[in-house]
Amino acid sequence: MLPKVALLIPAAGSGERFGAPIPKALVQLKGRTLIEHALLNLGPVATQIIVAAPAGYEDKFREILGDAVTVVTGGSTRTKSVKIALESIAPDIEFVLVHDAARPLASSELGQRIIEALAAGDVAVIPALAVNDTIKEVDAANYVVSTPNRERLRAVQTPQGFARETLVKAHMQNIEATDDGALVEAMRGKVKLIEGENRALKITNPEDLATALKYLIPARASDIRTGVGVDAHAFSEDKNRQLWLAGLLWENEIGVDGHSDGDVAAHAICDALFAAANIGDLGSNFGTSKPEYAGASGEKLLGEAFNLVSKAGFEIQNVAVQIVGNRPKIGPRRIDAIAKISKALGGSQVSVSATTTDGLGLTGEGKGIGAIATALIVRSGS
């Protein structure tokens, strides 16, 4: 049996040092907010996700993250936000990962290694990197007091993992700390360090976004292609027709007519990928002349498109799709849609958004639904 793991993200900070007019967790990095990056990278290792949002931004976080994430109102400090989030964890949770949204690129592999160390018996596990610079301790007047031996120093990161009981007890001390490992240390608990990763860097200043982008875009990419795809379908007169959109089944919604399942988001993405790679379009690859795709799911077509683009010698760097229509409401399932599309495309970066046309046209009049997608691909090995 896999252990039950809760992922807690204290994201209630204002990010004053970053200088943005919105909470830092909502700052975008390559078409996606930092909190979304954090969840998409670490969400797969958790059975429950709780985010502590800044007061007044709770609904915005719920809109972005969907119903699968529990959003609570955070406290005035990081420690208080974690303590508040702890009150919402499920009774069967065994281990807790506490992670900063400001480290959006920490990988699921790192999270899994932390969980494995906890399962092996450790009660507090923290990723860390060796310190390469010489560190000086100074006094209030900025004079050097000492020079610690850097061989014994480590720069700690998140996510930090804990046995549930250990973390709860640590927060019962009612003391403040910059990380949860320090709370365990304060009650003389054993804290195990494991090797961290460079990509788990912390976004503190705007310049850090450029550093983070290096992990999302190949530095040597020279043959970069972009493509645009558009698709639209009318709602079916068959009241039993299911609605499939962004790879998801939308219960209690009437579907659209089409050769396949009518998933306009998936179709638009496929068209964008084909255009970028210059390998035809949706009709030439999956059209009515190919009966094997009759009734095919959007998820299947995305997988086929991924294979065709890969065979053409390209790697997908980013896909963005905007769904156009009055219904269904995309916000509550946006994270699920991103995860489904990304999985079908081999783990590619995906953005999903939605809009209406203010009563104009097919979608505005409620007669159908459409989607517009863009794709960024790069020649493999370039």
C-alpha cells in the first residue's frame, strides 16, 4: 500500500521583495502561475493538497486550482499558515510535505525521494545543497564575527517531509521559524538531509524568473517552431451525447457533434502541433477518411499527435489552449484538464484558460463551443 501523503503549500505571503502588486504565488512563469507549477510538479506524489492563500485571494486561488485542492486562509507568517493548513489534513494521512510556492520547479522525483526516506523510518527529511561560497557571520554593525566551515554548511530547500505526528508536535511549540525543519530541531528531533536539486531554486526577485526559465526552455534550442490551431463544434440535438472537453468527461452537460468525441480543446491543440511541425492538419491526420478515428477520444488524438510530432523530429516545449464558450465552467477543473492534456502529450508544459464572446457568434449564443491553441516546439537535439 502506498503511504497517504498531504502536500501543504503556505502561499499567503505578499512577496514584498519581489515587488509585484499581487501575491508572489500568482506571478506567472511561462504562461503559468508559480503555484500552478508547484502543484503540477509535486501534486502527483500527494493524496491531499492544501494551499494557504492570502486573505482576500481565496476565491482566486480556488478558481485557478480547482476543486481537487483545499484552499484555506493563511496566517500572518509562514509558520502560522502551515499550522492552519495542518488543521485540514485528512485523518488517514501518514506523511506531510511542506512546500513553498516560491520553489515552483521542485520535481516530483525529489518529492518521491523524501517520501521514501520517511517510509524507511526517518521522521523529518529535508533536501539541501552544498554551499559553494564562503559564508561570514556578522554583528549588528556589519563586522565579521566568524567564518563557519562551509564543508559543514548546507542550503536547505523544500519540499520538506515529516511524519504527521512529528510535524503536529513541532507546531504545538508556538514558536516561529523560517522553515519547518527548524521547528523539529527546536524539540530535539532528528532531521535527515538528502541531496536537493538545482531546479528547486527559490524565486525571490524578478531576475530569478529568468533563471527558472532555463529549466523550462532548452538553452541550445535553435530550430524553434510555433503553430496555431482552432476548432469549434455545435452542441448536439442528441440529449444523451456526452460532453468531452480537454480530455475530461463533463457530467450533466450535452456534448457536441463530431467525427470523434468532439473534444474541441484537444482538436485545437493537435492542429497547432501539426501546423508547427508542418505535418498536415487535423483533417489530413484524423479526418473522416480515416474510419479508425471515428469516436476517438481527445486523449487518444493528443497521444497520436505527440507521436507524430516526435517522429517528425520535434519536442514539445509548451502548449496553451483557450476554450471559448458559455459552458461548462472550466475553472473548477482547470488543474485536472492541464494534468490530463500534459500526460497525453508526454508530460509537456500545458496552459488552459477560458473565455466567452459576450453573446456573439456560435459560442456566445450558447449554440456550441470552440477552442484556440498555440504550440511551441523545438527540433530534437538542436
